[in-house]
Amino acid sequence: MNKTAVRVTIRAGSVGILLIMAMFSGYKFALSYNNYDTPACKLPYGGGGSYLTVYWQDHPSYPPSGFYSSAFINGRSAWNGAPTPVWFTNGGGPTLGLGALPPGNPGVVSYSCVGQTFVASALWVDSGQLSSYPDAIKQKVVSHELGHTVALGHSYNYAVLKTGATNVPSYPTTDDECAVNTRYISSSWPAAWYCFI
């Protein structure tokens, strides 16, 4: 997967100039804060090039098994390989498991905000609802839900966090990467900042 991209953070007042530049340079312009239902809180992050560590553990009674065990490994690897500070590592934290969910919800992340801190308690994937789907769709659901454990909401753009089931990749795209980097690295800037990717 080619992750080569130019990313420049700009002020909203400079948008016109950079849009003209984008037209002639072949780059696309994307709203980096595309996540329309992003939680008000977020994971603690020290910045300075450090990892944004997301701890996880298999659910003791309903651990991912079979294909889903590989799907979680692949999803974590895709997020760990993205040019963001996100790093999934085993060692406590939210549980990852398989369980029954309400119809229409093949995956869900349970979380709460403790002050300004995002605390995920569980990520569930409903293997029953997904049983008739190809493995590629199952992988998309797992990678999508892993993105929610980073305190990201849904996206309307081409992203692993895109809502719906069509035209959704199984790995983080530049849109997802931009959302993470804006939320955690550039979060001291006004929300009107953009990513030029």
C-alpha cells in the first residue's frame, strides 16, 4: 500500500490560494476534521513524536477466533503502519471480542469520556451478522471499529471510518490519517485547520 503523500496544515484564510495550487499540482484537498460524530474527549497523548498507544486485550470469554483473530491482527498492523502516532499494543485496555449485537450493527465500540479522556471499554464484532459476508467485508468492519478506539468518529469521505458498507477500504486512508494527525498533533490549532493531502 503506497502511503506517500504531501500533508501541509494551513489556516482557513489561505484556503483559496492552496486550492488553486492543488488544481495545478495534482493533489487533492480534504477537510481533515471530517469526522462528524467525533467524541468530545480523546486519548491522552504526550506529543513530540511519541506513540499514541492504544492498549487492547482479547475478551476472556469471547475472544476473536478463526478469521477474526487474523482480522484484528491485520487491522492493528494497518493502523500501526499508517503515518500517524497510533500504535496498538497488547497489555490491558479495551477488550476485543465476538458477540451478538442489535441487527444492523455488525461492530461497536463501548466508550465513555472521563473528563477530557476517552476510555474505550470494549470492541465487539457480531460474527453471526457477518457470517454470510466475504472476508474482505469482515476485515473492513474490524479496521473501522479499531479506528473508533482511537476516539475518531465516522467520515463521509473515502476512509476506513466511512459510514455505510460500500466503497470502504479495509485500511486507513489519507483521510483517516489526516483526522488522527489533526486531532492529536495539530489539536492546539483552531478546528478550522485543514489537511492538504
